[in-house]
Amino acid sequence: MTSEPHDPFLAAAAGEPAHRTPVWFMRQAGRSLPEYRAVRGEGSILEAIKKPELAAEITLQPVRRYGVDAAVLYSDTPSVAHQRRPAAPPRAGAR
């Protein structure tokens, strides 16, 4: 796989030299953004990540705002706990 010279993240991920160090955000980095809070609403993160369009939107918000090269969508700790114990949903405000 040969990356385009304007894609430093893809070049670095492929082990190729990049013309600059790529910068990316993990999805959780967007929690402080007002647009994140507006689109996510009152539901839990578990509810949000079950909706592909919403998961994509909250992942891309910091990319659009800050112009970084990529975003990393990952499975939050609560989703692992939810799969192991679906009867114990995370508490509101729990970190």
C-alpha cells in the first residue's frame, strides 16, 4: 500500500515516511465540545455507539473542528462491561 504524500496518517500507519508527524484524536477527546453535547443529547454512550451515524458524527467532530489527520473510534470501557453484565448499565456521570 502506497499512501498519497498528503496523507501523513496513512503513510505512518503503513510504516512509510511521512512529510510531517500525523495528529489524531480519540473519540473521547470530543466530550468537551459543545457540538458533541448537543448531538449526543441525554442518552448514554452505549446508546450512542449503537447508532452508526451518531458514532461517526461524534468521532468526526474534533477532526472537523481542529483539522487533525484522523480520529480513532474505539470501544469505551462501559461497552465491555455492558457485554459482560448487560443487567448492570453504567451510572449517569460515571467515568
